[in-house]
Amino acid sequence: MLNQLSDSFLLVFAGLFPVVNPPAVGFIVLSLVPHATAAERTFLARIIALNSLAILLGSLLIGAYVLSFFGISIPVLRVAGGLVIAFAGWNLLHNPGATRSTPTEATPDAARKATLRAMAFYPLTLPVTVGPGSIAVAIALGTGRPRGQMQLVNVVGVLLALIALCGSIYLCVRFAAHAGKRLGPVGTEVLMRLLAFVLLCIGIQILWLGLDDLLRSVPLSLNVNSTAK
């Protein structure tokens, strides 16, 4: 029983943590809302973590059925997700301070709260925290689970893994400003550039995995068509 619990936990946590990359998320959110107060960062961290939990859990449970309904394959999702992540990493690498109408210190409190609430889901949760790449990984993990053999211990392991992952997202977003103060402006800028490059590499890796799967399927399709003729 403990082996099943640990296997389910490690499979989901180890599969999603490198793609989600909570430490990078914390600093990216910090760059997008540089004027947020400590209370506002706590609010954003909580909402982003809860949104991420809902999206990842939904992707694990019903993501494959949604893709099947729209006729979208996992390789195609990986290609699209890789392109989006690589594009976001490229933009962040060349312009890490770019924001989408972020609140400043001069913004009235009501307007600041409304803006932060609007940003909590998009873009801070989707696609910054949980992007197409992590959704594709979650769907792949969901489709790889044993059909008809899911036990309560496996479900508990998956839930614990998602809670641990989203807990790390909360901590990284909540305390990124403290780490940024210790690093200083130059150190934070250097780290942001490095994380943006890592994000670009992750996007290209996901894109390549999708292209590789699609290219492998081409000869099979040609053989099937030639045999039918």
C-alpha cells in the first residue's frame, strides 16, 4: 500500500515539478507585479495555487476526454504548448519587465485589487504557472494510469502530489520578493534572464517531443494507406 502511494506521488510530482518550475514562476510573477504589497502577494499566491490545483487535477482526470472530443492528439498539444512556452520564454528573455497593465503604487486601492484579481488567473496562472506544457504532461500522466485498476491509495497519492506541487507554487510566489531583496536588482535581473532561457529550452524540448511523435507516426500512416490500396 505504501509502495503504491509513493509510486503515485513520485510519478505525478516528479513529472510535473520540472515543467511547472515553481521557483521560476515565483520570480516571473515578481517581475509581472513588481509593486504588489506583501498582503497582495499572499493573495496572489493563494489564488494562483488554487487555480493551478484545479487545472492540473482537471487535466489529469478529464483532459484526455476533452482532447478526444475535439479530436486533438497529445503530440499536437505538445507542439502547440511548446510553441507557446518557447515564445513566452523568448519574450521574457528579451523584455523581462513587460507587463499587461500591471498596477503601480499610484493606482487606487480598488483598482489595484480589481487588476490583481483579473491577473490572478490570466496570465499569472495560465499560462505563466500552468501552461500548455504542464497541461500536456498532466494529460499524458492521466492517460497512462492503469484503466480499471485505480485504487483509493493511487488517488490519494495523486492528490498529495498535486497539493505538494501547488504548495511549493504558493511558497515560491509568496516569498519571491524576499529572495529578490537578498539578491539585489542586479542579481534578480541575472536570475530572471537565466530562468527565461530555461523556459525557452523547456518550450523547445516539449515542441521537439511533439514533433518527434508526429514524425514517427507518418511512416505508419503511409504503410496503412498503401496496404489499404
